[in-house]
Amino acid sequence: MTDGRLTLFLLALACVAPRANAPALPPAHAPTAAMAAASPAPPPAPDAAEAWRSARWGMTVGELLEAFPGEATRLEPELKLADGAVVAAGIDVHPIASHEFRVRFVFEGGKLCLVSLRTPPDSYAGPEVYGEVEKALTARYGPPMEATSDKELIDLRQTRWAAGPTGVDLKYIPGVVAIVYYPRPATATSDR
């Protein structure tokens, strides 16, 4: 693995992930045997604007806070990212497959553009956490579009799903599991 690819992957696992249109790992060349063996029909397409749970792409911070009453809070101060996007709201604890995740909502031009979930920074998440979360996401979204791993330097893994207009990437680097929800380009939403 080149140092540049490792750096991109490490950035994806930070507090929030980089722009979702730049994948952290290259696409898989072929589906894994497990993916080929499991080919049930994909679940019904989500709401056309669905991002994550009650969040919808393009929501303002105020609309997002209303969608998660008593759960999401405004972050003070907001975290301004190098690309101009802003991490403006979050949920401190959200369980997935019996594991806790911290949720951060990223806005560009005042509109929701990315949802990032990651395991708490003060606890180690091993490969078993990745496996359990991958199983839960597969139950929710159907078989993944691709799964990649690279163990040249360190154990890096990524699994990717398409959920209508939303892309879902599950990422792992030793100690951290992250899930990134992002809007897929309009031309890509018809491929699944």
C-alpha cells in the first residue's frame, strides 16, 4: 500500500470522513465468495431523499435538530473543515450491533452533505466489531456492492453498499470502525 493511500484511509477514519466521492480504498476487482453465494433480492429502495434515519440530504442544521428531538445537539463550536464543510451537529451515542458509535452531521453551504459514525476515540474496536457491524448493515441494505481489504502495511477494510440515493461505506483500521453515509451521484442511483 502506498503512503498516499494509507493517509487517505486514516483521514477517512478521523472524526469525520473526507468527501465521500473519493474512495479510501480502490474498488474490488471481484466479489468475494461470500458475496457471490449470498444473492437475495435487494431491500426496497429508501425514501428518495433519505440520508440516515430521519436525516434527509439538504436539510439545514435546524431541520436536522428537529428531526432528532432530544437526541441530536448543535456542536459548539462548529468544526470547520479544510474543504469549507462544517461539522455542526451530532449524537454522542448511537448503538449498532451492540456497539456504540458517535454520529457527526456535516453541512456544506448550510445543507446536510455527509453523516459520519465512528466508534468512540477512547476505546479500541477490533476486527470482530467490523464483522458484527458489517453483518448488521448487510441485513439492512442487502449484499454489499463491494468489499476490499489491504493487509500490506496494516489491516484496512472497507465494505460499500448502495441504498437508493445514499452510499454507505463501512471502514476499518485497527482500533476504529467508521460508517459514512453520503449522497450518491444521480447517475449512480439506478445501478442498484
